[in-house]
Amino acid sequence: MAVHDTLKSLGLNDKEIKLYLTIQKNGKIKPTKLAELTKINRATIYNLANNLLSKGLIAEDISGKTLYFIPLPPTSLETILEENKRELKEKESLVKKAIGELSLLTTNKEYSVPKIRFVEEGDLKKYIFDNLTKWQDAVISSDGVWWGYQDHTFIENFESWIKASWETAQSKHSHYKSQIFTNESQIERKIKGRYPADKRSVRFLQETGFTATMWVCGDYLVTIVTNIHPFHLIEIHDSMIAHNTKEVFKKLWEK
């Protein structure tokens, strides 16, 4: 029956539903008759009836010598809704209380929630130009170094971006420079000397062929694939991931 499934969704178990529907169908009824009709033993009948009574779904008539259970109008089911609202209200109050108590323990804790952005090839050029100064500002606000390794195909495809990156006001900031590992390549030899060596430091790692680009710009971790189509970019804004990746680059640079 459809009503059986609905009542079950409201939190009644199978036996409670059986008892409730029997009382609804038969009206005022004795426990013994209920046991006969439902095939449920009398001890269980009383337990189930008490549950339905506590939910406000049935009533009992104890005015005479014999106990009767009485059906209440179907609208009495709304009491379940009211009970759920009350319980939800209590839980809401407890959650707020817990948040307040926990905040006293975690005042100095930082919670990192990564924000991830995926950019496809068709939007890549616009995205790296639009976000250039954002990344540079993040570098300046951090340790002042644009860390990373770079696949030389990035410069082959976006040399104009490299040029633009050294024409911004941020690039002239005293607390700003880039330290990049890359592949030995003709394009790097071509642009060598175009930018101040004290600002753009490039090192070649022997026997290493980078097939993607990764930058750490303050709290941003940016990876770009340009050696195979479709090009794409993944930007992760997460202070913890960026910090740990930055530490790896620092150790490599020191060596």
C-alpha cells in the first residue's frame, strides 16, 4: 500500500504501521481484538500502542473497566512534523553551542579549503593575461619569489605573456623576482638577456625534460600543459599546498 511506504518514511516501523492502520480501519477497539486482527501478541500490542500514543497518533479510552484504543484524525500525523521541527530546533541550538565552544579551542588554527579552477585551451591565453597581476600580487604578499619549473613550450606558445609579465608595475617591485627551473632550449637562449638577470633567474636541470609548467605564486599553485593539445591550466588556491610545494622549490634552488 502506498500509505504504508509513506508512514514508513515518516519514521514508523512495520508493526507500528500495521497497528495504526488497523485502528484507523476499525475505530474504537480492544487490545485483544487488535492482537487477533494483526496476529501480534498482546504484550507487543501494548508496547506498539504506547509508541503511537507518544507520537500523538492514537488515543486510549480508560473511562470504563476495559481499555480501548481510539483512532485520531489523519491530521494528527502533523504532530510528527512538529516533533521533527522541535528536535531540529534543539539540534540547531546544540550545533551553535558546539561551534562557540570549539572556537575557543581553535582560535589560532587555520583551515584550508582549496579552490580549484580548470581552464581549457580556448580560454587559456585570456586567463593567464587576466590573472597575471593577481598572481604577482600574491607573490609580493608572500616571500617575493615566483617559484616554479617551466616546460619550454610554454614560452614558445606564449612569449608575449612572458614579455607582458615584465612590464607590469608589480614586476618592478623591490620585493619581486622569479626563480624558474626549465629545459635547455633554443627559445630560452633566444630570450636570454631580455630581462634583468637579478629579477628573472633561470636554471637548467640536467637530464630533466619538463612536460608541463608549474608555478607557485604566493598561495596559488598553477599548472599548465602546452606540449600537447588540448592545452589546459589548473589553478589551485590553497595556502597549505602552495607552502609545501614552495618549500620543495627552495630546497632544489639551494642545491
